Amino acid sequence: MKIAVFISGGGTTLRNLIQQRDAGRLDVTFKRVISSNPSAAGLRFAEQAGISHHNVCRKDFPEADTYSDAMFSPCREAEVDYVLMAGFMRHVLIPDDFTHRVLNIHPALIPSFCGQGFYGRRVHEAVLSYGAKVSGCTVHFVDNQYDHGPIFLQRVVPVEVNDSPETLASRVFAAECEAYPEAIRLLDTGQVRIEGRHVTW
């Protein structure tokens, strides 16, 4: 499977995917890493792995459609099968030819604690503030609304009494490191079906 990865920050999810590939647990070829942030720390993981990478800054594109084209044109050129968002912090319109070909992983159980403004530490702070007993992660297909597309996989983790945002984040990220590769492996079987909001395989 040929993939592109969109990043914005530290690149820990990208690093996990590369490690999974290197360990033989993920049969993928990384064709592109595209960052919304020229100083994203995750770019060093792409460079170390020899993956073609570049930056596309939102501020350089006044229109949403031209920004979308700048993000997805390199993916078309590389003939990628799927685009994986991995800590990608920008809203980008999904072109028709990439419908159901873009995935994201969110550090909570959608439809809770999601949407615009819910990212990183903010998610875990909100979970703890609300008094939720469980959290987790969600792999979903991306549409043109924040954290809205059909849910693919979810993994649940407990919220402990003495959790801080950092300890909860660590537990959720461990679940993410298993869930995202699992979703990719399922896609590679060719048996995943999407009907409305329902994803089966």
C-alpha cells in the first residue's frame, strides 16, 4: 500500500508507523510526508527514513480549494492509495477523488471530546474535567467537517482516579500505536466497506 502522511508537529504517530513498517508489521510504502509547519519536529523522522517530504503552509493559500490542491496534488503524483493524518492540525477540504481515502486518528472516543479546538492536551483536559470513566482513540475516515467522518476503529482505555492530562495522554497514545496500524492492515485486505456512516469488513 502506498501512503502519504500529513503532519504538523512532533511526528510521534509518523514515527510509530515507520517503526511498524521497519518491524515487518506494516506492509506500506511511504511516498510523501507533507507538513503544515516548516519547523515540525516530525520532519526529521521523514528525513531519517528517506521519505520525500515538504511543507505546505496554509497562509500561503488564500482559498481553501487552492490549499487543498497543494496538499493533494503531490499525493496524486505519487499515486498514493491512502492519506493518513498524523497530528495534522489544519482543516483541509477532501477532493472527490480522495473520498474515503483519507484517515485520521483522534485521541478520544468520537463523538465525544472532538471537533474544532479539540486536539492534543486539550482533549485529555476535557475528558478529566468532565469526569469521564473511559477514554481512548478513534480512527475515522475524514470528510470536510472536523472529526466527523465514518468511524473505522475505536480503542478504549480507562481513566484512572489520579490521572493527569499527561498520564492519560500516554495511555491513549499506546492505544493509538496499535489502532492505526491495525486499521491500515484492514484496509490492505480490500474487504473494508463503507455504507453511510457504517464501516464493516
